[in-house]
Amino acid sequence: MTDLRTHRDLDVWKLSLDWVEAVYRCSASWPSDERFGLISQVRRAAVSVAANIAEGAGRNGTGEFVHFIGIARGSLAEVETHLLIASRLGYLTTDHLQTLLADMERIGRMLSGLSTRLKQRHKT
């Protein structure tokens, strides 16, 4: 953690960008009448994950960074809900859903680990 210069140094931020791209690509094939509904919501929430990691890393204090990691984790849960709805509506194949959820779970674990390390560092 001591080598962290910016959010661009974080593997979790890099992975979240790849995941956002995958969310955009899969939602591109959803029905056009969902453009202002489910498509917009799932994309906004996915972008929020990467954006909150970046914003937290750019803040002054460790406590603020941990707070924004929590927001990013909330956005992950929101995306999961949108993806499950899309799957139920037949917009998303089981394979696409499983891939996106697996990546989401990995990001979630990485965020939890980062949060734990930041809290430990903050105590010392």
C-alpha cells in the first residue's frame, strides 16, 4: 500500500474498468426500450464502482478512502440486482451472467481486502 501513488496503481481499479466495459458490451444488445431504464441503470452503477475507487484514492484521508470503497461495494450489489433482473427478462445469457457475476465477486473480494488493509494502516 505504501507504493500507491494514484488509483491507476490499484489492480482493483484496473479490473473494475474491464468489468465496466463488459457490462456495457453485454447491455448493448438489450432491447432499445430499456435504453433509459435497465441499460442506463446498470451502466451507471457499474461506472460508479470504478469512479468511487478513484475518488476515494484521490481523497486526503484513509477514512475517506474506506468510505468510498463502501460506496463502490454498494454499487456492485446494485449491478448484481440489475443483472439478475436482465437475466430473468431473457436479456442476458446464463454464460454472460455467470462471467459478469464472477468478475463482480472478485472485485468485491479485492475491495474488502483493500478496505481491511487501509483500516489496519490507519490504526498504526
